[in-house]
Amino acid sequence: MIVKNGKQFNMFPSHVELRKYIVYYNIVFPENDTFMAHYTLMPDACGTLSLAFDGTTVIAELWGASLTPVLLGMEPNSYHVLLIIQLSPYGLYQITRQSQAEFAGKRLSLADIDNELFNSLYQAFIMSKTTIELLNTCEKILYRRMEKSLISDALLLATTVIFDSHGQVQVKEVARQSGYSERQLNRLFLTQIGTNIKNYARLTRFNYVLKHIQKSPCFFAALSQQAGYFDQAHFDKDFKAISGVTPQKYLKSMSDFYYDGTEIYNTISSKEE
């Protein structure tokens, strides 16, 4: 099993052919004070695969679509090494081939859901000697799950429409552009992502706000207008309903936990140029 070789956080992009489903890999070597008591994961409708070694056993978990804030606190500090495979909203469906409505908002044993995948990732986790070796082995394992795309073209189009509008689009318009009825499209979203279209769009807008809070933390009035809210009061209310805290409190005590996975690709592109 790999041991710490310098950095606490080791972020890696997925292979270009996997990026539709896998956002990034993070291999973490926590210390006693790495994560604080208020460390909270904000909802983004994405699933996650994680493997952690606590000194005795390997804990392998599947996290369904993230729909509400999850307070992890200092739990990760107890692990010697942690592998996080951050997926796109429909990545977990492509990998598990199972309805995501059953997994959404849940933290489950990977072995109970997909024993074959568990065994493969478990062996990679305990046998790899370096972070690069672990990354490459995981890529090979997951690539086999990607050879045949299971994601509906209509759902891919719908998520693109929602993303491009920053979540500021009516469900009926998403349905119109996808060529499906709202009812059909909602079934696809529930099965392949784990939530309905309206909530997915709401979380997309929320994460658009989170990303911009990091860049322009003081201009809430301008950001609320940019994000399509009627006024700042509506913005504050919706932000708190989703995150559990006001934008001001989030910025003061929780914004350090935010990570936009696309940044890793922006860095790669700038280096290539």
C-alpha cells in the first residue's frame, strides 16, 4: 500500500476518454488537523467512490448523488490514506448500471452494491506502491465500465442545457430541447442521476454560485442578479435552504472546503498552450 510521499492532497485528472463520467481522483494522506470539525460537503448531484485505510481495515464506499449537505467533520483525519474518485452526475449510473434513485443521498458499502468493482478497486488500493500506480490501475478498471455508453442522449443533452444556463432554465424548455416529455425526462434523471430535473437545475445554479463566491466573495447583490434570483433576499433564502447556512457564514467558515474539479483541466490546458 502507498505511503505519504510529500503532498497531503494529490489531485489527478481522469483520462480524456473517461472525463464524461469521472471528474478527478484525489489521493489524500490526512493528518490530525487536516480536516476541521465543521468540514461539510456541499450538494452537487454527483456520486463518489471512496476507499480509505484506517490502519486496520480498508473501508470502501459508494456515495450516491449528493443532494444535501453532509457534515464529515474530522472523520477523514483518522485515515492513513484516502482515495476519492469524484464522478460526474451520471458517472455512477454508467459504472454501476443500477438505478440511482436507490442510492441518492446515501453512503453505502461498495461491496454490497457491486462486489466485482469492490474487489478490483480493493486490490488496486492495497497493492499499489505509488499514487501514479494506483491512479493508472483505477483508470484501467473503470475504463472497462465505460466501453459501452449507457447514458441516454436525451439526458446528456438536458444536462448540457442546464449547465450552459447555470441552472436558470425552465423544465419545460429542457424537455422541449431534449425531445422528451417532462415526465419521460424526469424518469431518466431519477434513474441515471438520482434526482428530478427541477432539483438538478437548482443544485446546478447553487454550485454556479459557490464557484463565483470564491472569486468575488463580497458582491452578493451582483451575484444574486447574475444567478437569476429576483433579489438578494431570495438568493439568501435559497442558498440557506440548500446549504444550511447563509452565504455570509459559508464564506466566513466553510468556503475553504470548496473545490471545483474543472480547475484541474483548466490548469492542464494552460500548460499545453
